[in-house]
Amino acid sequence: MRDKFLGRDFLTVMDYTKEEVLFILDVASDLKRKWAMREPHEILKGRNYFLIFEKLSTRTRTSFQAGIAQLGAQSFFMRSEETQMGRGEPVKDTARVIDRFCDGLIMRTFGQERLEEFAQYMEHPVINALTDLTHPCQLLADFLTIREKKGDFKGLKMAHSGDIWNVFHSLTIGCAMMGMDFFAAMPDGYEPNPDVLNKANALAQSSGAKIVFSKNMDEIMEGADLVYANTYHSMGGPEKSKEERIEDFAAFQINEKSMKKAKEDAIFMHPLPAYRGEEVTDEVIEGPQSVSFDQAENRMHTEKAILSLVTR
């Protein structure tokens, strides 16, 4: 199975099969065990990775750089304005130079097409650390957390409230792939990317999962095994102001009352950062059902798994 990953880009989970995603999670679990036992695993010693972040980051940058160090490799971080791209150098020129120096590129940017252009001109792997379209590294951390807490995926129901953007797109695809029902609260004027939705519907037809969008919060939350909240005003989304988004999503807050509609053993998830008092109350994210900080930790372990698999 490992040979199937060597040299591959990780731009979206849509490029991977269910079996491949499960294998990444297996590798992540093993690396997490080694990290917990302080067992050396410098399997990428002598390798170098370049990080370009065009959007702000706490978890993504820290988890990648910490994970790279644990694997025995080095990382180099630059903002795009610190590179010659800030003066107008074409992406294809920057990409080919990085390719000569480093064993891979990790990029957090805006349009998916910008990431794909780097991948087009690089032989070494390009890894998506977030675009406006998708956030596959977050999805893997979510999946590792779900598997740790629930054991399996198929037949679970996820209730989602939050911006219809990159994390939402990844979750829609991921739930459909794994056979999990995905129920999302969605106000008028917020629509998912049609290409992502078409892919998710095709996967759901094969796996038996349900994809349901509703303005009825009771329908969304009823019997949920997983309750997932995300900010209403992320780094992207519809062209509406922060105030408009907060107003549009006001009826979909995850709080103690709405959590009572979910199953007693439901877990609460959030990719962070959380805006407490908006999409979620302090009582929920700090409560016994919250696994948000387990998700944050699992970013590092799943990212290490990706790097260890795709690096030549």
C-alpha cells in the first residue's frame, strides 16, 4: 500500500480512495503511539520541507513544523510577500526553484488553482494546508478523532453548523466516503460548491450515506453521534460581512439546549479557532462531550502520516 503514496500530491481528499484514507489513519495512529511513548521515529531525517502560508495560522503551521521536526526533517517557513512572488515572480518559476531545494511544499493559500499550479511545476509532493475550497488535513484529524472515540464510521450521523466553506466541503466528501450521514444547518444564500456536492452525492450513493441540508435545527441535531460546529465567518465564504453572517446563522448555535437533541454519548467537534458565544457556547466547548483539542493534537499526527507516505 505504501508504494501507492510515494511522490503523490495531497491537494484534496477527493484524489484518494476510502482504503487509502483509512491507511493514512493507520499510519497516523502508529506515529501517535510512538510519539506518546517517546519512541524515536526520525524516518525523514535529512529531508527538507518548504512552507508558504498566505493565510494566518496557529494549528496548521505549528503542527506541521513540530511534526516535521519529530520526523527528523527540517522546515523553512515564508509568507508569500517574503518570497519573490511578492515582486511578481511567476508561480511556475518559484515552484521549480523550491523543487530543486526541498522534498516537498506545504501551502496555505486562497484559490485551489494556485495550489494546483505549484503541483503542476513541482516533481516533489505539494500538500494542501488549506485553500478556500477544501481543508483535507483538518478532515484527516477529524477522522482520526472520530475513530478513536467511536471506533468506526459507517452509520454515524454528523450534525454540522457553520460556514459553508473549506472544512464543510471536506466533511461533506469525507462523510459520504465513509458512509456517515451528514446533516448540515444551512441558511438561505449559502450554497456548497456544486462540483464538491456532485462528488459527495456520488460517493453517498455508493456508501449508503445521507446528505441533508436543512434550516430545521431539530432535524439536524436529532440523534446525532457527532456534533460539529465551525465559525460563521471564516477566511472565505460568501461575500457577506461578518455581521451579516452572524445574523444569518444565529438560529443554528450549538448550545446545551441543542446538544440535548443529540445522543447522550455524542461528541462535540470544532476545528478551531472557536468564537465562543457565536457558533458555540463556552459550556459546550469546555464540556465533557468536547473533543476539540483532541482534534487539534491529531492534526500533527495525521500530517506526519501524510509526509511519511508521500515523501520519496
